[in-house]
Amino acid sequence: MPDMFYSRAYETYAALDSSKFTNDTLQAGGKIYYDRMPVAGTVARGELAVFPLAMDKLGDTAAANYNASKNVPNPLPPLTAVDYLEAARLYLVNCGICHGEKLDGQGPLYKGGDGPFKAAPKNLIGDPIVSKMPDGQMFYSITYGKGQMGSYASQLSTRQRWMIVHYIKEKQSIANTKPAAVDSSASTGTATAAPK
């Protein structure tokens, strides 16, 4: 009964004898370390499941996982007012520097080509390809990077990345439902008199 002889509770800082408790050990420098990793696919309590697709190999022209990501739905429900404000903050901190506060690709690092980066970031509102991009493909791009944009997986949790996708989609929806400004004089063929 090794637990009775060697109590973890009372001898916290003593070196454990891994051979008595587990076979998952790592030997380095003559010492045995406990090296048990969680089971593959394990998700921490309160976290979202890991994105099911790995990054495509660099230079892979087929980009199978990038294309397959179109079918991955956003697991988060629509954002609440509080979550929307947090998603907006996350966007501004992480994405707005390049894509701009208005999602128009005119962030401070580009500034119409006058900033330090000469390559224009994607216009998340006006680009027809990006505005029709499915949630999963947008998440893939944020997670693994796309073109000159690097990965944001280390800066943003899975939940935060999905929140940003919701935020961008909401902004795209608002932009696409705005009625175009109509000039009433042009539509009726009559000139409008200026007020006196």
C-alpha cells in the first residue's frame, strides 16, 4: 500500500517515486519525472471543443482542410449584448490594427499604403469573397493564418476566435442590409428647389 507509506498530502515537496503510481515517466539526467499528458481530444471544462481540422501543409495547392472548413459551423449561440462588446474589443485589439476599425482594410498599419505595411489587408466588408466566407473558413484563417496574416491561435482562445467571427459576420450583415442612398431628384427626373 504505497499511498499509506508515502502520503502526497503530507510530503508535498518530496520527489515522487513514479514507478509506484504510474508507468508514464520521462527519464532525464538520471531522474524520473511524472509526464502524464491528457488523453488526445480532451477539452478543459468550460472550453469549446478543439477545431477539428489541422493546418494544411505549407505550399499545398489542394488546401483540403481549408476547403473542408467551410462545413464547420460556429458552435457559439448568437452574441449577447455583453459578448458583442467583448467581441468588438477583441477585434479592435487583434484585428483592427490591419483590417481597420470599420473592417474596411484601412487599419493603422496600412493607411492606404502610407503605413509600414504596403500590402493591403482584406476589406472584411467590401470584398465579395470575404463577405460570403463561411464561419468555419473564417475561423480557419484566424487560427492558422492566411496569406500575410499570421496565426492568432496563441493570442486568442477558441471561444474568443469564434466570438470575433460572430462579430465580423454581424458587421457584414449590417453592411449588406443598409439601403443605398437614393437621390430623389435623379429618380423622378425633376430638380428639387433649394429652401429659402
